[in-house]
Amino acid sequence: MGLTIVAAALVLVLFYLFTSIKIVRQGYQYTIEHFGRYTNTAAPGFNFYPAFFYRVGRKVNMMEQVIDIPGQEIITKDNAIVSTDGVVFFQVLDAAKAAYEVSDLYVALLQLTTTNLRTVMGSMDLDETLSKRDEINARLLSVVDHATVPWGVKITRVEIKDIRPPADIVTAMGRQMKAEREKRANILDAEGSRASEILRAEGQKQARILEAEGRRESAFRDSEARERAAEAEAKATTVVTAAIGSGGAQAINYFIAQKYVEALGKFATSPNAKTILFPVEATQLIGTLGGIGEIAKEALGGSGTPLPSRPQVAPAPTPADPRQSALAPPPPASDA
């Protein structure tokens, strides 16, 4: 009988010890209540609190959590109705406040975020709600995080997932976007045409300027060439005049004979002339050559060997009819 009582007492002691041990998992914290009043927070790991005197009040998740905001219709500032939904990321920092400062933390966060979402988006135009999601998220985060400070909760992020305007507004926005893009295209085309005309005009202007400068340079070069030619002609005239002054009539005959021979050479080498008929007396050419010989003798000072003189040839009688002169055979050449 005594052994039975001892065994029963030992079992009760072991049962009491096991019920007094509290094992808290990582990522959670337990609130400990002493006769219903909060006294302490059990951290992850092994904890011992005497049973029947202490008990676990709430098991609080300390990890970051997410709440899905259901879709709802919101009236914007310009009376447009849009449907939107989103998500809220939060983390409990104080397990006691999250357990005892608010009745249901998840419902409270959901309602708080929903009402503030209506307030923020209701103060904006439709275009702003569609184009300023970052601003909406930032404003919601600031408002909700400030409101949840007494609950020991930190709002880390608030994100708007989707904003769906009505179908007729979407169609109108599509037409507006198309018209705006066509307007931009027309403006770009006009600006391109304007720039092209300006560049073309600038090119023509530069071309005319360069052409005028080229004509100016060409005229300057031409005038310079004419000036150089005139100077050469004047110098040549001076030299010829000096030669005539020192040589007399023989020098004049020399220059005339030179020009005469050059003219005959040009007639002979002309590619278009097959037969040349002109009145030329051979005695005139021989007399000219004799004048050249006299000039050479004077240049030699009379000391040089005299040139062999050609016999004088009587000039051919000039016929009355020019055609006979052209068709008459040349006079027979005499032996030297």
C-alpha cells in the first residue's frame, strides 16, 4: 500500500514537472499569464513555469507575415470607379502589445489598410492612380505603419497589385493615347521637315558662297595671268625694239621671216587641210632668207665665213586671173 502511494506521488510530480515545462519554437513567442494577468514573454527554447500558477496566454508569430487585401471598388477624385487590390507585409515586434492591445490583429490590419486605401486613392485623379502607384504605396505605408505602432507591429511594405478601370474608360484612354501618339508623330514629322529645309537652305547658301569665292579666286587668277602676260609682252616688245634699233632693217626682216615660216608650218600641219592653194612667190621667201643671212654676217662681224649666195631668180609674172595663178606650175628650181 505504501509503495502504491509513493508511486502515485512520483507520477504526479513527474506530470507536474512536464506540464510546467514550456518549449517555444523558433520564430514564436508565448505570453505567460499568472492567474490571468500577463507577467512575462517566453522566448524560443526551454522555459519552465509552474503549472496551475502560470499558463500560456497567446502564441504570437514573430516572423514577417502577409495579408491579402481583397478587391474593392474605389471612387477617385474625378468620379471614376476603379477596382483595386493589394497586399500588406508586417512583422510583430512586441508580442505582449500584439496580444493584448488589439483584439484580432489580422482583422484590424486588414480593415485599417482597406479604409486608408480608399482615402488615399479617393484623393487622386484617375490618371494619378494609374501612373503613381509608388506614391500610393508610400502614403499607405506611412499611414498604416503610424497607426499600428501601439500594437507592437511594424508595417514593412504595402503594395497595390492591380488597378482595373471600367471598360468604357479603358476604351476612351486607348483613343486618347492613339490621338496623343498621332499628334507627337505629326509634330516630329513637321520638325523633321523643318530641320531638313533649314539644312538644305544652309547647304545652298554655303554652295553659293563657295561658288562666289571660286569665281572671285578665278577672276583674281585670270587678272594675275593677264598681268603676267602683259608684262612678258612688254618685255618682249622692249627686247625686240632694242634688237631692231641695233640691227636695222635686217632685224625686221628676220622677225618677219620667222613669223612667216611659223605661219606656213601651221598651214602645213593642219589636220583639216589636204590641199592648200594660196599665192606665194618663192622669191619673197628666198629674199627673206637672204635677209637672215645678212643679219648673221653682221653678227659675225664680217670675220666669219660668208654663206654661199643663192642665184637670184626672176619673179614669176603675175597672171591677170587669180585662178590661173593658183593653177600655174611652180617655176623650175635652179641649181645652186
